[in-house]
Amino acid sequence: MKYVNALRYITEKQGLPMAKPDARPLYEQVRELLFGRIQDGTWTPGMVLPNEFQLADELGVSQGTVRKALGALTSDKLLVRRQGRGTFVAAHTPADVLFRFFQFYDRDGNWVIPASRERRTRSGKAKIAEVKQLGIDRSERVIRHSRIRTVDDEPTIIELIVLPETLFKGLGDKSEVPNTLYDLFQKEYGITVGQAVERLTVIQADKTQAKSLGINSGAPLLRIDRLTYAIDGRPIEWRVSVCDLRDLHYRVNLS
């Protein structure tokens, strides 16, 4: 079965109109089709995928094309390949979340794992800045989760996380919120993080920040504004982290 026939079979089976001819490479078209199965929940976190031969036969393409499409999804952190076991839909774990999204290191270059304290979760009507960042309506409500993150029991980061309440119903009522949130998003709300965009600026500590971090007012701090997107492109989190870097540094690996 040729690929165009496979696409016709799949689209008609799903009740979708046939798309116009696509000039993109076949592997990109296959990647998009397989990505759709992750996005719509057909393939759930932790699920093992059919093997390359089965997918190639279903879609009417070569195993090489399927392998390249799976490789692209693996590079995007949406799939995980395990030697001798197959390919799985990526599931966020606390360790994975920290490794991917917390990039602080000590003076010796050791990766730092933070703890949390003084947590507070509340909800309220979205402010103008929150509306703009999250792309929500001004009438919508948000959940605000604030905490102090510590390294070696020393307060190091003041963090404020803002979430659309419509996506995370009930989160504001939880008595306990885990140290890492992205695995919670996936397991309890079916929302998988796709990417995060960060903006870094240097600010001076105000009196409240200085008191929380045990530093002098006016001391330099790193502010990180992170906008986090689900795999379908929706903004799902605005996170502001104010960091004391006297004993730490923020590192980004480029390749």
C-alpha cells in the first residue's frame, strides 16, 4: 500500500477530509501523524509502541522512514527507546523533570537538586500580566503556587508559578504539591510538557526578597521568566524564579 493510500485510509477512518498533497519529506509527514496519536491520547505515557515493521506496514512506508520519524520524536523527548524492549511514549518522572528543567550547578560544577519549603497555593482572577503571558481571557482565574527553593537547606530561589485554573482544576485545593510539577501535570491532568522558553535578566533584591533569601537589599539576583508549553503548543505555565547565585551558576548546554 502506497503512503498516499495509507493517508487516505487513516483520514477517512477518522472521518477527516483528505489533505492537499504535501511536499514535505515522508518522514516528517509520518512524524506528524504519530505525534497526533500522542497528542490526542491514543498513545499514553509509558505505552509501548508497535514495532517499526508494524508501523511501516500500517502506513505503507519503508521501515527507514518510520525509523527516522521515531528518531525525530525521540529527539523531541516525546518518545524513549529502550534497548531490547522497544519504543515507549515518554513519561515524566521527578528525576527526568529535574534533569531537563533545572540547570543550576555549584562552584565545582556539580548538578544541584533543590528542595522546597514555605509553599503556598491559592487561586484568583488573572492579572493583566498573567493574561498576556498565558494567552487567556481576562475573566479567567489562575492558580498561583509560591515557594522557596533551597540548596543544602539554604534559601536560594524564590519561585512563583502561575497556571490557568481551567487546565488544572482542583490543584489549588491540594494540601500537598510535589517538588516537581510536570510529572503531576501529565499523570493527573493529561498534559505533557513539550518545551519551555526562558528569559533571563539581572535585578536588585527588594526588601521582601532580601528577607526571604537572607541577603542584603539591593544585592544582585538572577530573574528567570519561564513560559512552558504543552506538546500541542498551548502555554500552560508562567514561572518566575528569582535566584541568589552567590554559590551557584546557571548553565545551558548548546549543541
